[in-house]
Amino acid sequence: RNVTGVQTCALPISGYLNNVVRQITLNFEVPRGAATLSADVSFLIHRDGTVTALRLLSRSGSYVFDQSCLGAVEAAARAGKFGPLPQGFTDDVLPVIFSFDPKRMR
């Protein structure tokens, strides 16, 4: 289930995934000089909307960029911006892989 690659899993959660993408994008600031970098993070969204297991899957080569990616997810999660998983989604946890690529995130 790749959110930014927009390989959405089940139709009942497509709106939910769009919100996840929007909230992370709103919290992501591209560090100066990092417009060509990319990184992938993974995390789990639990039934109540809490996030755990946040980690980098692939690094950009820039510590500052990688921390900005992690920080975007952390900020959205801390603020409760994802919300609880939708009723139509029957699993207790939604695994997410989010690809940070500033060229595609505008």
C-alpha cells in the first residue's frame, strides 16, 4: 500500500489516503538545496489514528532532508490529522509507505 505512488488498496479508504497525503505534504518543508532528493518512510496507522513504527526505508543522502521527511509524518500524527481508520477498512492497522519526492509533491 503505497500512498504517494497512489497505489491505493481498497476503495473505502481512498479518501482517507488522500487526506494522509495532504496532511503530510502540508507539514513537509523541503530543505534548501534538496529539491532533487527523495526518501521513503514507512509507518503504521492504527484504528484510532495513532502512528507507530515510523522509519526511513530509503535515505536521501542528506540527514536534514531525511529528518524533514520523518518530521512531516510526526507533526501530522501528533496533531491527529489522519484521524481514525474508516469503518470500511476492516484491518486494525494500515501500513503506509510514503515517498518524499519534492518534484512530485507540489
